[in-house]
Amino acid sequence: MKTAFCVFLIVLFFMPFMVSAQSTKRPRDYGIRFGVLPTGALNAITDVPGVRVGQVTLLEGQRVRTGVTAILPHEGNLFQQKCQAAIYVGNGFGKLAGYTQVEELGTLETPIVLTNTLGVPTAADAVIDYTLAQPGNEQVRSLNPVVGETNDGGLNDIRSRPVTKQHVLEAIRQARTGAVEEGNVGAGTGTVCFGFKGGIGTASRKLPVSLGGYTVGVLVQTNFGGVLQIAGVPVGVELGKFSFKEKLDGSCMMVVLTDAPLDARNLKRLAKRAFMGLARTGGMASNGSGDYVIAVSTANRIPNSSKSTVDEMKLLRNDDASPCFLAAIEATEEAIINSLFAARSMTTANGYEVGQLPVEKVVELLRKAGQIK
């Protein structure tokens, strides 16, 4: 009897993680293709060398459905070895912390954290704790935590503010290379996209050597509306679920990492192209939508302090940046659709339900349209 009770406790403790784990086929497994460029080995943001992702999923009863996703561009001390970065604001109805310093200086000095809207201050505080505690940062008195969000208040009891600093620190601690879980996980646990269950999605492109050989990886937190399109097929119309027929609104966070040697100016241009990937899926950046792209290059590290008065680095020429632009478009489009294919239906305590994308119906629509052979 005691053994059975212990087993029950173990199952109860790990149940949120068992529920959130997704075992599903990605769009490419059905023969759906996005664009013309090849993917990286994992078709994930972690195809960019050194990039790590960590996620903490919070599922408590039928009220709490939220979490944290952390993206670390490299394995070192980000404050001491900064990355060049840029942020593009597609629609600014959001609470992205850290924007102005990235815009002004063109560098990233902390992990990127995604969570829910009311969790931003807590997450920023945790990122500050993490950064101050790193060896080598003992004299740091100012830093710029970058935290993005979408509002998961439909499926999550957002007012209870369940995300704690410990959750954020755990997501950073867990950050790993390798495959990235998609769907109802991390910051995507309680999100809604095109009226269906949204979530975390990721994809990548690996440019041929003739085009530079660089990798562009994207991770998205999907929580927005519009008229869903997949591989050019108006799926939302066919399924009868789209903006202005139903009230579909929300936000999308897009994080783009690359090992291409781009400066902040060209990273801003890269970020704009990622927004074009969102448009390909039918996203419309509605009035109430906070749509942001954070673009980061891992190619050049900017030391926090140096005996030299100049930073020397190699940068990709403007004329050779276009393949990266296309890679960002294609990877963002695919990451968004990946989030929908991986997500699962969710119901709250008050009976509010968001259904998952009916994948088999979608596959049939695409087959009829000639997009799946």
C-alpha cells in the first residue's frame, strides 16, 4: 500500500510535464514544404551553433496554463561578451522589456526570456539576478534584461501571476542545445493562434555554401489572429475560422538567431523579413496585437570592456545579405505553422475551450490544392 501511494505521488508531481509533452508529426512529415531553402539538421533555432533553449511549463489544475521560454545565444557570459542585436516592432501593443537599449546600442547582453504579459516584471527581475550572479559580473551596476510576452489570459489565470523568479531561473538553467519542444510548452502553454491552440514553434534554414553557408533559426510564441494560410492555401477560410468572422486577436513574439556576421543595422533588416514570414501565414498585426522580432547574430562578440578604443570585426556585405533575408521569411512562416501542428486542445475551469488545429482536415485541404503530392 505504501509503494502504491509513493507511485501516486510521483505521477501527480510529474503530471503537468506528461500532459504538456507533445508526440506529433510536424508539417514536413506530411509532405508540406515552406519555401525553397534547406532546413538545418533539427529544423530548429538550435541549429545555430551554440544556441540553447530552456522551457518551464506551468499547468496547475484547470486555472494555470502558462510558462517561460529562455533563449541563450551562446554558452558564455552574455554581459561580458555581448551579441549584436536589433528589434523590429511590427505592432507595438506589447510589453517588451529592454527594447530601447537594444535599439540605441545594437547589442544584447542577457538571455532572451518569453513569458505572459503580467509575468514580464518578474522575469526581468530574475534575468537581473541571473546576470549579476555570473562570475565576472561582480562590478556590474547596470544591465538590460530583454523579456517578451504575449497575453495568455483566456486560458490562463493571468491575474494570479503564477510565474516566479525561480521558474525563470530554472528555464535558463535548463537551456540546452538539441531538439526544441513545440506546442503547449513554456511561454506557449496558454496561447491561442488563428482561433486554434497556439504555442511555441521553431524552424531553421541552412544556406548552401555558395550563399555563405550560414544558419538562420527562428523560435516563435504564437498568440495572434488573422486568416490562416498554410503553403498558400486559405485554410482559415475553408475551416470557417478567421478574424472578423470571429474575434481573433493577440500577439506574436519572434526570435531570430543567426551565425551570419550581421551588424545591428542589417539585423534590423533581417527582423523585418521575419515579419514577412508572419504575413505569409495570414497574420495581420491587428490593433491589439504586440508583434515583435528580436534578431541576434552570434558571429561577433562585443567585449563589455577592452583596452582598445575600437572593435574590429568582419561583417557581411549588404549585397550578400539577401539569402539570410529569405531564410528568415521561410523559417518564421514554418515555425508558426509548426506551433499549430504541435499544440493540443485546452479547457479551463470555467469551460472555455480552445481546440487544436484539425491537422487531418488541413492535410486533406492541402492535398486537394496540390500542395501535398
